[in-house]
Amino acid sequence: MDIKDLNKVQLILLALLLSFVTSIATGITTVTLMQQAPSSVTVPINRIVQQTVEKIVPVEGKTQTVIIKEEDLIVDAIEKSQPAVVSITKEVTDVDGKDIEVSAGRGIVVSDKGIVVADKMFVAGKGTYFVKNSSGKFKAEFLSTNEKDSFSFMKIGEPLDGKSKLSIALPTFGDISKMKIGQKVIVFGDVISSFIFNGSSDMNIAVTKVNAGGMVLNIDGSVLGMAVFNDLQSFVSVDTILASLKPVVESL
């Protein structure tokens, strides 16, 4: 039969058949080429696929595909935990005998009583400390130190200007035992970095002085622990911090 003799329905069916055969051939060709392609070609493609998550969201009876990039998840995680972060400074005496204020890293609010956990390397004992966040600058009282795990507790006190009202929020605490190998871990200090979880709860983080006391988060914005500037360890889990916090809160 000549193609000119086909009616409209037959032409449509023929077009669908050709499209179906073409798609199968394209799929087979693509798989074959991917198997034969060098890693320099396949690795970037796989990374793009892994870092792009597709969610199917029902909208008024319809199905809508929403593309969520990994960088958007990291931004959301940091925004979620930001209200629980404070910057810490302390007074020290310089070489000329003058009192000056220097950075003492970051702190994480771990109690609604205004208790902050900080790196013991910079908050090691009694002294004059201050904490600062978006609501103002406040005096801070040293409470105690966990020598073994290299962290200290402080309590936020009165505002320096006498009128600022403290605004803080407890973070969501995560569970490192539920982390899976390959998931992203975020270190939220003065410098923000990330790495891939390798399955060890004793995470080896490259901590610099500016990241001391920084939050260690999962991609959902839940706190897994704190980065500490220490030769023996660089990470303390939130479970260890909360276990030490309980007697401190009871003593207040």
C-alpha cells in the first residue's frame, strides 16, 4: 500500500509507531555510549543527577514536578539553625597592659534558659565574656567545662546597652546514628564548609580558629554536634553535649 493511500487515522498510528521505535533505539544507543564512555564524561553527568532531586507535588488534582537543588537545601539548613548561633568575645590584656576584646569563636544555644555551649579552647574558665547575635550584645557568665570533650557552658546575661531584648531559639537536635554514608554534613562557623559523611561518628573535621564552636549540621538543618579546635578531636556530638548539660541546668 502506498503511503499516499493512508487516511488521517492510519497516518497518526504510523507516526506513533515510528516515534516508539525511535525512542527505543535512542535509549539503547544512550546506554551503550554511557557504558563505553570514559569516567571524565560519566562522572560529571552522575554528579548532576545526584545533586538534583525531583519531588512530585500534587497541586489541585494535578502533578507538578519541583526541582530542588542541593545548594538550596544547604541555604535552608543554615537559615533554620541561624537563630541558635551566637558570636563570643572575651576581654584579655594586651602587651601594653590594656584590656581589649578578642574573638572566642562561636556558641550554640542549647537551652531555653539561655545556656550556650562553646569551644573550651577559647572559653576555658572564669573571665569577662560577651555574646552577640541579631538581637544585640550581652554579657555572658562562664558556668563549667567538660575537659574530656573540650567544650564549655556559658549563660547569657544582661544586655550591654541596658535595653536590648534577647531573642534566641533552640535548634533541632539531630541523631548522628541515623546518618547514612554519602550524606552531606555542613560545618556552620564563620567560614561555611561541607563534606560527605563516611559512616564514622567520630568525624574528622578540618577546624580552624574561625570555625571553633561552629554548628555541625545535616542537610535538614538539624544539629549533629559542634566543631572544636583541638589536637585530639575536632567534633563533639550533640548527645555528649546534652548529657553534660542536664546537671548544669539542674544546678541553676
